[in-house]
Amino acid sequence: MDLSISSSARSYLLKKQSFYQYKNRMPRLVMVAKTCRGAEFRIVFEAPAESDLLHRDGELGLYIPQDLIRDFGGFSVDTELFFFALRLLIQPKVQVYNCDCKHKCNNEER
């Protein structure tokens, strides 16, 4: 699995993982949208699906659905400063620009 996590993202996720682990919620990468600008991803804390693959990086465990790995070839996870707050920046190794917004754009590949 091709996944790179920066040290700042790892630290950020470890803090959140330690908070949520008592509620049986683990970090899981999910796709939230397919837009004309590309697919968008988030890391949510929930129970992993049975088919998810577990990526271990020391104490950090990140669950990723198999179809996302197949479709996007892996991911890089980093942090960025957004309006004075730290947030995760998740980029796929292979971006896909096929949107699912039939009523918003003139994309012929719908």
C-alpha cells in the first residue's frame, strides 16, 4: 500500500486516535466528494469496515477501503494551516477528475 504520512500529520492523528480509541472509533480514510476539481478525502473516526485495509505506522493505525487504494493508487497525508488552525491535507497518488455533479457542470464523461 502506497501511503506516506508526514510527521506533523502523524502527530495530529495520534492525538485524535488516543481520544477516540476508548469509544472504539479508529481513523478511517473516506472519499467525501468527486468533483470537477478531483476527488476529496477526509479522515473520520468510526468503526472500520471488514474489508478495510489497515496501515500501521508505529502506534498509528489508519484504515483505508480497498477500492480507494485500487482507484487512487495510494495517498499522502500532511497538515496545513487553514485560518490559524491545523487541518489534514490528503492527496491521492493518482487524481481522478470525473465528477458526479450532473446538474452543475458540462462534463461529457458523466
